Amino acid sequence: MDGLCLENLSKRFGDKLAVDDVSLEIPRGSWLVLAGPSGCGKTTLLRLIAGLEVPSAGQVYINQERVTHWPPAKRQVAMAFQQPSLIGHMTVRANWMFAMSSEKVDRGERQRRIEAAAEALDLASLLDRYPRELSGGECQRAALGRLLVRRPLLQLFDEPFNQLDLPLRTRLRRLLLEHPPCQETTTVFVTHDQSEAMTMADRLAIMWEGRLLQVGRPEELYCRPLYRQVAEFLGEPPMNFFQAYLRFSDGRWWLESHGARWLVCDPNSFSVKNPSLLPAAGQPTLVDVGVRPEHCRWCTEPPSLESGQLLTVPGQIRRLWYQGADRYAEIRCESLAVFLVRIPADELPPSDSHGWLVVPLDRLHLFDAQSGNRVN
Ligand code: ATP
């Protein structure tokens, strides 16, 4: 396959396995966003792809060529780092010219690329300045320009916007998504910002402690996370969790928590993806139950029980959160600790009011409490 292919790639620093047996394919011309919490190995993986680190095991292929031990310059990879890394004694224009020096393009084409990048980044009047004469945001844009003027086989972004304010971030994200040469190049874009990850991704990969947990379309990962860590990472405000026992009895699946007992669903429709996690008959399995704030409802009247379709818990509003267009109620439930619930914009329940937390059972995400693997 043309594009980028990683085969069982690992990197160990002493005792620390920073990248753990990662295999991944990114077809030529497509974008993969690599996201995960700080320290999970994202930068190390990018550095292995770029040739700035030597892997402890595994292979890297670019357009079917094995490049695992090639030096960075030979790989035709362009990289934008967290810290803008411009050459200090060169102007922005000279930095960009230098970035193109390994490509066989004539002077006119270089000039055209510089003009296009300067216009896109709003840097036309600053091309003859030195990095020390630029603000932090201008420096980061100039560093991005160094990548935009190139036509590499692969482009790697390592949190390139982390020093910018939100409006500029949004503008630059759009610019990358709309700049044809950028869009058409095989890309790995690293971020630890889950909203940036969802916006920028064709495909999204979530890393955790060096391992690649799940790869797929952003909505797939959001709607059906296969690991608790993926469920926790995606979504703002994050998913609510409580612990419960999953038990099979009387021919049905039940969830039990603090004396409350809910029928999850009938055995025909409850699909367990990982049979080894099935509790033996009558034996309960401890699970983490996740529910997204937008899938909970707050009712001031007791809801009618629709044949076990709803999880219903009495609770009390402790606080209201305002987040621009959305508002959330923080609810303390007798048995499930604290839950965040999205409240429709035209409803304003008073703080401290009592009511019922209601969740459709098909919105529950169940994860084995020990392994974090999805159960349902
Ligand atoms: P962040 O989002 O904070 O940049 P990250 O996901 O990019 O984090 P890495 O920088 O790849 O994470 O680091 C992964 C792990 O490897 C961390 O525990 C880090 O301390 C360790 N590590 C990275 N580089 C080295 C090194 N040169 N020597 C020793 N340990 C390292």
C-alpha cells in the first residue's frame, strides 16, 4: 500500500516502553490524527516515523519502501513541532527557501509557493523579519509556513498550534484543511486536545501508555469506544462513570449498584463482544458504566418506567455549569455519586432542586473494571 505503514514498532528508553508494538496503515493522501494524554508516546512515535529516533523493534515503510534505518533527510518528511524551530540567523523568507532546498524546483515555483503560504498565513509583511523580531504566534505561523512551502511524501504535525489563542487556532486548522497541497499529502497530526482531534481527523487513533488502543472515524470512536480510556478521552464535558455489577440471572442481564437493580436488556439483544469477560452464571462482574452528559435527562416528575428501557435514579442538582450554548447540571445521586447532565437551553432548573436522573439503557457503555475493555 502506498502511504505510511508501521509494523510492530516499539521504542524503549531504559525501563520505559514509550511506544509498544504499534502497527498502523495510513493510505497515501489521507490524514490520521493521533491523540492521547500527555506522555502516552505520541511524539516518540512521530520521531520514529521521521527518523529522529531508531526503533527498538519493528519497521517503517513509506510508499512501500522500507525506511526504518534511513536518515531523516532521505525520507522526504516535513515536520512541524510543538516549539517553533526556525533558524535564528535567517529571515522568514530565507527559512522557507532553506526548507525547499532539498526539492528540485525552479526559482519561480519557489517564489509562488512562498507568496501563497505568506498570504494564507497572513505573513506577507513579515517575510524579511528575523525570528527574534516576531511574536510567539507569528513565529508559530512562520514555522508552519516552512512546512506549507514543501511538497514532502509525508507531513507530521506535533501539536503545532499549542501556543496560539483559540481564534488563531481555528483559523489555522481551517487553513490546513483547505490548503490543497497539505490536504493531498499523507499526514499524521498529533494533538492532546480532543476537540482538535475530532475536527481534524479523517481517521482518529487514540494512544495510551505507548499502545494504539483504537483507530477509526471520529464518530465511531465517540459513539462506540472499545476501551474506557478512549471513552474518557473523547468528549467535553467527559463521560460520566459509575461502578456496578453485571449479573446474568433469571435469563436476563442485570446491573446492580448500591442496592439499585436495573434490567439491562434481554439476552437476545445484549451482545457481548468479548466472551471471556462474560460472568459465569450467577457470578457478577464489576463494570465501569459510562454515560455521556448529552444522553442523560433530568426530570422533575418521576418518569414512567417503560419496560426496563430506562435507568432512573433520584438525585439533587448541586450546581449549574454554563458553557456558552450549552448548560450542564451537576447532579448528586444517592447511589451513583456525581453526574453531569446537559440541560436544554430553555430550561433552568433551580439549584438544589430534587428530581430524577434518566438514561436510556441503550446509551450505556459498559467496560470491564479491571481491563477497561468494552463489554457490550
Ligand atoms: P506530550 O503530549 O506531553 O508531548 P507524548 O504523548 O508526546 O507527551 P512522549 O514525549 O512520546 O509523549 O513520551 C512518552 C514517554 O517516553 C514519556 O514517559 C517520556 O518521559 C518518555 N521519553 C520520551 N523521550 C525520552 C527520552 N529521550 N529518554 C527517556 N524517556 C523518554
